[in-house]
Amino acid sequence: LDLRTKHPGYGVYAGCGDWIVETEFSAQSLKEQVGAKKTILKNLHEGEIVLAKASAFPEMYLEGIFSKTFLLWSCCIVEREVIETIKGMPDYGSELLTDHAYMIAASSQRGMAFINKGLGGQSIRGDNFGFDFERVKEKYVTTPGLFYNYLKPHLQRLDNWRLVEKKLWNFIGRGWV
């Protein structure tokens, strides 16, 4: 709330979401250690603020500064007008990549005020939905197109859409495959 008070006018106010790696299985698959992993940006001081304009946010997320942290939807405040514009949490036929889709769609509306500080976290146990391959195996094929088709109407209004579109496919290809 302090971030919102000091930097009014942004659509999203966020910090980092730490990973809480709970099992050896999840640690091995993530190439991490069991325990909490801070995701603050190492090239900034803890508590430092980054202000991202709406038009710049997709690139900052896909290949820039925000690609080096973990922006979790539960570690942010989103203005009501933004939520109404993007119609809430993405529901495009797959639960996979929805955190990414939500953060990109929401922050590309009115930008983001970000504080380099952990504001919560995600428990990774190895039984989370992304690890349950049998249940979601068909979605591993369809999710890239669903993700792109969800984001396109939110982003194609940007002046830099052609560049963002290339970076979006690069993100999908490298991150997914």
C-alpha cells in the first residue's frame, strides 16, 4: 500500500514472490535446494523501486529486468479498472502459464510500480499442477497457442506490438520447449 501511495497512477503494484521448495523431487526438477529461495533482483538493492510504463512492461517481463525475478499474482495489488479491462485471471483453457499471462496483461494496461522485496511466495512440493504430467499432458501441446491468443488482444494495441510479438514467441518457445 505504501508503494501505491508513493507512486499513484500505476495499474499494478508488486514485489517478488519467493519459491518455497519443499521436497527433494521438486528441488531436483528445478535444480534448486530444498528451502526458501529469494527471487529479489540481484542487480538492485533490496527495497529499490522500479517504475515500468505500460508500453515497456511486456519487453521488461519477457527479456528484461523482470525476467530475472518471480512475479507472482498473489504478490501484487491490481487496480479494479485493470482487472475489469483484462476480465480477471486468465481462463484460456489451461492453467499452465497463467501467472505469466496475468502479469503481462495487467501490467501492460497502466504499468507497474515494483519493489525489489519478497512479498510472499509459492510452495513447490512436486504435486503442484505443473508436476502432474499425466493430468495435463494434452495441455503441454495446446498451452503455447492458448497463451499467445490470450495475450494478443491485450498487447497488439501497443506501438511496439511487432517487437513484443517476436519476444512473446521467443519466451514461449524457449520457456516451454
